[in-house]
Amino acid sequence: MTFDLADRVMQAHERIRSGIRRTPIEGSDDLARRTGARLHFKWENEQITGSFKLRGALNKLRSLMPRERKAGVVSASTGNHGLAIGHASGLEGVDLILFLPETVTEVKRKKIEAMGVNLRFFGDDCEKTEVHARGFAEESGRVYVSPYNDFDIVAGQGTVGVEVLEDLPDVQDIVVPVGGGGLIAGIGAYAKSVNPAIRIVGVEPGTSAFMKASIEAAELVAFAEKPTFADALAGGIEAGSITFPLCQKYVDEWVLVEEGTIVEAMAAIHEAHGRIVEGAGAVALAGVLTDPGRFAGRNVVCVVSGGNIDPERFRAIMK
């Protein structure tokens, strides 16, 4: 049931605005000249926990019934959602058990540990971890909080779109990195409700293009995944995910990007704006760099989804 998602995004906007940071949109003259687009960045890397994920996590917890809050929640994450749900649970006083894959990056693990979250480790990829965590939640009587497969999560992430349309109402293209699809689904649902002509463009690493492959097959499919610098986007999409039909409905076009272009985009953002962003955060720009003709002359917002990367790893990637 998707007809009311845009309304739910607006409700989420009111619900969470006191607990999040309204992140800026900034034009980029240097990269506009390079790409031919009127290019802007939505700096979600400057969100309180370093990524857009706080929006969905906080909306979910603030939407719980009193008995659900009392029972506590279980969640799973490759890192950014973990940081978000950890912060949100502390803010809301909701007990959290968080499962992480054993492959989680050290910088994200340390940040989550510093929050005092009850951590458990399972599996070598986010899909296995999520399946295990959901089963644990069912057995323990707690609410499972999915990183993306939940209307409250999707609505919270969609508040990025509310801010984009308020700050740049003449935007023509919103370019969004895609992993599980929650961010682009929420943004797309809201943006299309305001202006159906806005083009929603999803960008995936070519090594982990689960959603595009599934859209082309008209069903969720397996994908021979390989490592990516955009580790926050890695991993499959769970069966029955609400984000798949939402992406079918709201995403207009798809771009796959190579690993070298992700690195190029990370470097370009750093050189032009002095910001260190993680691979996933640079994927939207990588999409524009991959096919600049698609965006030439258009008013474009690239969503910079996160900035949680260890500075030493960033320097190593730049080399």
C-alpha cells in the first residue's frame, strides 16, 4: 500500500525535525563546469550521525506504540543504520540489541561501541545479518527495525526530499545512491507528489547492482556481488521488500558506476568542497560523471548520503 507514502513523509518531517539536523544544499561551480549540469549537493554526510539514516531510525522509534517501546527493539546494519538507530534509541530511551556483520568497518564499529549499544555479531554480509536479527526479534518479542524494509523508515528517509524541494523548488533531477532502496523510495514518493516531472535517478555500484537487476527482471533476483568502495550500499534485498515495488513506481532512470569512478567522485568532492565522504556518499556524483550528457543543462541535486569513513582509509583510497 503506497498511495499515502508522500503524506507519511510529511508526517515524518514534523515528527523528527526536533531531533535531526537540517542539512544544507550547496551549489558546485567547479563541478558544474566539469559536468555541464547545474550541480548541487545535499550534504547528508553532515547529519548528526554522519548519514541520512538517522531520519528513518528516529521516525521509526517515535512511531512505536508504548508497549513496543517498553519491549525494546532489534536491528541490523553494516554501519550507518547502526549509528543512527544507536543514537535514536539513546535519544528516545528505547532498549536496543544491534546485530552487525562480522565484516563491518572498524571506524563504524568503534563509533557504535562508543554509544554503549548492546552489540551482537553474525554473518559475513548484511543480508544474512538482517535475516538472523529478524528471527531473533520474533523469538524475543521485540520490534525488528529494518534498515530499509519498513514504511516508517522509508518515510523518514524521504524527509531528505522535503528539504530539497523547499530549498531548491526548481530542481529537475534528484540523483540518489541506492542500496536497499529506502532513501530513493522516500525521496521519489514525496518529490513526485509535489512535481511529477522531477526525474529520480538511482545510482548503484556495478559490482552490487541488486536493485537495477531486479527492476529489469521485474522480480527480486540474485546478483553475483563483488566488493565495492561504496560498502554502505553493498548486500542483497530481502524477499518481500517494500522498497522494490516503490523503486519500480518512483525511480525513472538507473545508472551503474565503476569503482574507479566512485574514487574519482570522492576525490572531486574533496578537491572542490574540502569534504571527506565515504564511497556511498560519492556514488550520486559518480553517476553524473559516468553519463554527463544525461544531466547537461539540468538543475541537479546529488544526495551525498554519508561521510563515515576513516581518514586513513580515505587517504589510502585516494592513492
